[in-house]
Amino acid sequence: MSLANLDKPEKIVLASGNAGKIKEIQAILGDYSIVPQQQFNIQEAEETGSTFIENAIIKARNAALHSNLPAIADDSGLVVDALNGAPGVISARYAGTQTSDQQNLQKLLDEMSDIPDEQRSARFVCVIVLLRHADDPLPLISQGVWEGRILNHAQGTNGFGYDPAFWVAAENCSSAELSAQQKNQLSHRGQALRQLAEFL
């Protein structure tokens, strides 16, 4: 599969306004010029898909269409077994459409308050899509899964989103207590980005 149009000087538009995501993606795909879609005044696409893959394609297609450049989009979220997979694809708006990370986190902790420790298994999931152009019939799709469990209370101040409630057993701490370098090595997004980098 030829990716000649993605030589290193080429810009790739990132279909996200999330500062945390932008920082993580730039750290791993540093060989490429990653430009957030706000630089093109592109409005965020409405996430109408029922799966992470569908939503990532919707966002990447929107960014490629309005920038006329290759585009990357990720869709990621937290999947909690005791909540039948919630918050899932609505992780960023779990507590409502105009809510903060803290409000989403608090809703999760409230929903899990009566769940015993042995039933608090969860995983972060990330799907990343790269479209060479808006009508690309064969998008590059990579994905990562990071297993953990939900804590009873938030701990740690690094990261963003649900990181303070996500226990990483191998490191004996929450995701929000990891350094950025540690998180990039372990996380769902780090896994998916390294897979994408191999494709490129």
C-alpha cells in the first residue's frame, strides 16, 4: 500500500481539539507535521456512530474534506464491564453534552459506588483512523486496548479524562499518577499510535 503522499514534510490534520490528545499524538508521531483542525477553522463533526471505528471515520472524513489534506482522527473511551460497556462511545459526554472531564469522572464514580472491587474491571479503548483524502476507500485503522479497573475515588493529577479513576496494576498506581512518558508506553492511544506509525 503506497503512502507516498505522506512523506514527512506533508501536513496531517488532526481531527481533535483535545489538548491532551494532541500532545500525546505529537509525541509519538513526531516525524510528521501534525496540525490540529482548528488551524483550518474546521468545526468538530457530530459523532453519530455507534462504534469507535464509525466515529473515528466520521471525524477523519470531516477534517480531510475541509482541509484537503490527509487526516487522522481517534475515537477512544472507557469501557466498564459492570456498566455494560458504558460510558463507551459517549465517554467524552457521559454526564451531558457540555460537561467537563471532572463532571464525567464524578458521574462514573457515582455510578460505580456500590460495585465491589472484584467487579470493577474496565479498559480504555482507542481506534485511530487515517484517511489520505475524504473519499479514501481504504482507511488505515489501528487500535489499542489498555486493561485496568475503576478505583473508588480519584487519585493523581496527571493525564486527563478518566485517568484519575483508572488503576494500572502493573505500575501500582492510577493512570493519572504516571508520567507522560510512562503513559505513552502503556496506554491504549500509545498502542494505537505505534501501530499506525508502523503502517506509515
